Amino acid sequence: MKTVEFHEFPDHQQCVRQLADDLVAVLGQALARQVRATLLLPGGSSPQPLLPLLAQAALDWSCIDLTPTDERWVAADAAQSNVRLLRCGLPLARVLDPRQGATPELAAFGWQEWLRPRLPFAAVLLGMGEDGHFASLFAGMPGLAAALDATAEPAALPAWAPSEPRQRLSLNLSMLCRSGWLGLLAFGAAKRELIERVARADAQGRELPLHALYHNGLSPLRIYWAP
């Protein structure tokens, strides 16, 4: 089984268009087998051009359960909220807010309990940072090694970012990889260099959270990259 597929495109537009087509096909296949399908999408800037393409697709979004791969501990309607981004971009989907409790710990527990019965997910798309993080799993974060353990129980957890808003919620690697389709969207030369570094698994590459995703051993990873 091929564990990583690298799809390279000349520009952002062609990249996100192909990604949208592939996601819609996967979700359509899932809905042909079951009544509802679960999709996880990242926040941040990279997926924003993807959302309008998904929304325009011939897919019954009312049958899609949608939640972010991670979230900032801010109000759901705050500008930094990933839930706000998803609700605005895909208003017909049923969007679950990860804030399922009054504290990050309670929220993470409630979120994971909602998600576990839906495993395996139909599709999970991740973004990445130029520091090698994905979801809200950052280098140097307390509990990172456990969160990147692919053999751990699928779970959600409070996470900690190096920049504000620092308090986050994230799914662990085990939860993110329990999916029929796993993708990573990345733009730019700096992220391409990090991907190549973790592929080589040199000393520096092994220190990056991205290394655990690339070599996860649970689900093939499809990388969509453009300059």
C-alpha cells in the first residue's frame, strides 16, 4: 500500500479545484453507503478558497456532519474561530462546535465522545504551518508525544500554541487518521521543504509534528501542494 501520494499543481486555483473535486467524490461515495458522512476540515487561510468550491458542488450538504480538525479557545463567533469559518463557508452542513464544555478539558472530552461513534470518518483534510505543526499539535507543546502516538486511543485534547490565542483544542493523530480519506493542503516553498525533510526522516525532520503524520502507519496521506 502506498502510504503517501504527492500531488503537485502549478498554482493555488488548480490545486484547490482538484482537491474540491476529490473531496466531493469521496463524500458522495460515503453517502451512497450510509445516511450521513463526517468531514473534518482545517481552519486558517489555506482552505478558505476551497470552501466556495465545495459549497457549489452537487452534494447534499445537509447530510454532512462537519467539524474542524482543531479550534482556538475563543468565542464561536470570533474572527479567529474555525467553526465560524466553516459555518459561513458551508452553511448547509451540520457543523459541530468543539466547545462541548465550559473548560478546555470538558470541551475536549465532549467533542471526542461525539466523534468516536462516527469513526472512521469519510474524509479528513489537514493544513500545516511553516513550523511543521498540523491541527493544533505544536512542537514543544505539553503532552505532544502522547498526542502524536498513532497507537493511542482516538481522542481530543486541550492544546497550546506558541502564539495568541494560545489555548486550543485539537484532535490527536490517532483520531485524525481514522478516516477513509486523509489529505494535507500546503502552499509555498517553505512548506514543500518541510515535507521533503520529514520524508527523508533526517534528525531535524523527526523533530517536527508533521513527521508523525507523514509516517502515521494508519491511513495513506494525500498531499496537495502548489507554490
